[in-house]
Amino acid sequence: MTSPALARRLGLTDAVVVGLSAMLGAGVFAVWAPAAQAAGAGLLVGLVVAAVVAYANATATAQLAAVHPVAGGTYAYGRAELGPWWGFVAGWGFVIGKTASCAAMAMTFAAYAVPEPWQRPAAAAAVVALVAVDLAGVTRTARVARVLVALVLVALAVVVVAGAAGGAWDVGGLAGGAATGGAYGVLQSAGLLFFAFAGYARIATLGEEVVDPARTIPCAITVALGTVMVVYVLLAVTVLGVLGAEGVAASSAPVADAVAATGWTWAGPLVRVGAAAASLGALLALLAGVGRTSLAMAREHDLPGALAAVHPVRQVPHRATLVVGAVVLALVLTVDLRGVIGFSSFGVLVYYAVANLAASRQRGAARRTPRTLQAVGLVGCVVLVVTLPAPSLVVGAAVLVTGVLGRAARLHLAR
């Protein structure tokens, strides 16, 4: 039996906010240090590379979403354009990588919000609260996301202004250590920085809940990604200019340390509030995205069919959301996954590689952008995947193969 459709309740502003809340997540406060360790000040070049790949991926996603306005994002697009196996690879990579990211975001929120002994209970409480928000309906999710995005943007604006006006900014910091890691280091930093761009996929995974999706989704992706690109460039220049490449690489909280170095001590608590809000915003968007992708996979029996249920009143995938929330809660209470940036990047880059391949197959009126962009996106995803840190590459590949073998076994038993 086909599961009921989700309700179309999100307008353009709502869709943009969902994308912003996902991209302006805790990654923007955490990703600079590993990127600087890989490339020094060359992370600025890595940021440009990541932005180019992200833009190419975004155009592919927008083109696909205009033709396939359903829940599930690239899982659904891959199935429609390339076949079930391609869709499964994309969906499995997304669900596994982003479920781990949910736990990481919850723990990052707790690290900024409460003392260490209380961090696991606070992280668990955040997961429970945001699952409840998601279950209340997609419009409630968008309203909460607006508040969190506003807090994050204010905090980041203070960081940039403090760097420019606080007297600690030095143009030499943009050049120091630029050769660290060479070209390989720059590409590795790009793969890590891509983690901070990847949230625009959340707009596409909500495709079944967006009003006029053929127009709204492409426009929302473009606006959200363009806004985030500007914010990230300003922030990267600020932290490098204030701390220098070596200072950024050695810092566990480079954004907060950059503000402290300017002498604006009053802004420190504001940055902590912004980081906590960013973590919650990312967690909220991730829970919504993973829940909708799980719904789409359950409809095709790539996940248990019971997860395909849609609540008759609130019209949300309540079972999928509850199961995802339960898994994240278990992870939060047992392990600390704040170091999963590389693993998450692996899953997301695989996801977008499938999106570019699927978009390149579209013909006629479905085409909105040149195929060259999809070629750039596909090659970029592959290059960034293979240059990720070795542990992330090995673990990501192992999880991906495990999922493929599991699906093959299920199909064999079904036959």
C-alpha cells in the first residue's frame, strides 16, 4: 500500500531558513581547525574549491528537485534517473553519515551550553526536544529554525566585526603557512570544509512539503548557498587574520579564540550562545532530513516498511522520525561523535556524486544547467572523497559496503 503524501506547507522563506540552519551549523565553529591542520592558510583555497563543488552539486540537486518534488532527495532522484541501486547508495550514505552527525551536533551543543558532567543529559534533552518539534509539524520546525538562524547570524556578525575593529587582525595571517600540505592538503581541507556546505540537501529532502517545488526548491537552494558562501569567506578571513594559520590549527575553538584575541571579552558568551544555537539548528534540520529520507527508503522497502507511515493529522513521517531520534539518543548516551566531520563528508560526497550523475542523465525541458556543471560536481566529489583523511575513508567505505551487502542479501532472500 502506498503511504500518504506529506503536506505542502513550506514557502520560499521557510525553505531558505531550513537550508541556512543546516549549513550554519556547528561545523562553522569546528571545521576551521582540521582544515588548517591540513592546509594552513591554504584553507582559503580549499574553501573556494569546496564552494565550487557545492555550487555544482546544488545546481544538480535543484534541477532534479524541480522534476521529482518528493521526499528523500537524491535517494529518490537516483532511483528515478539511474535505478534502485544508485538511489540506495545515495540514501544509505546520507542516512548513516547524517545520523552520526545528529549525535555530534547534540554533543557539540552540550559542550557549549553546560559543564562537562551535565553534557550527556543536556545532549539527550536536546534530541528529545527537537524530535518533539519535528513531530509537531514541518511549519513548527521552520519557525524554530528561524530563531536559531537569527541567533547564529548575530553571533557570527559580532565575530567578523570584532576581528576587523578589535586591532588584532593581521594580513600576514592570511599568508602564513599557506604551503602547508601542498595541493593534497588543500584538497583535503576542501573535503573537510565541504561538511559545512552540505546542508542545502535538507531543502531537497523536504521536497514533498514545499509549495510550488519546481520554483521554490531551486530558488531556495541558490539563496541559501549564496548567503552561506559570503558568511564563510568573511569568517575564514577573520579567524586566519586574527589567529594565523598555526593558531587556527592548534585551537579547539578557533571562532571563540579569535574573539578573545581581539579583547572583546564581552562577546565571548555571545559566541557560545551562537555556537549552541548553530548546533541546535543543524540538529533540527538533520533530524528532518534523515527522517524524510528514511521515509522514502521505507516506501521502497530499502528500510523497514513500517517507517513509511505518515501521521494523519500532522502529516509528518512520525515513525521514521521517532526511530531516528531513538538511534541518535542511544548514540548520545554511549559515545562521543564530535569527530565525525570526515565520516559525514564521505557519506555526503557519495550522495552528491550520485546526484550529479543522475542530473547528467536528464534531457529536454528538465535541463536547467549545462552538463559541464554536473561533470565538475561529479569529478569534484570523487576527488574530495579520495583525499579525505584515511580513517574517514576506510570507515566510510566499510559502512557503505555493509549497506550494499545487506540490500543484496535482502533481495536474494526475497527471490
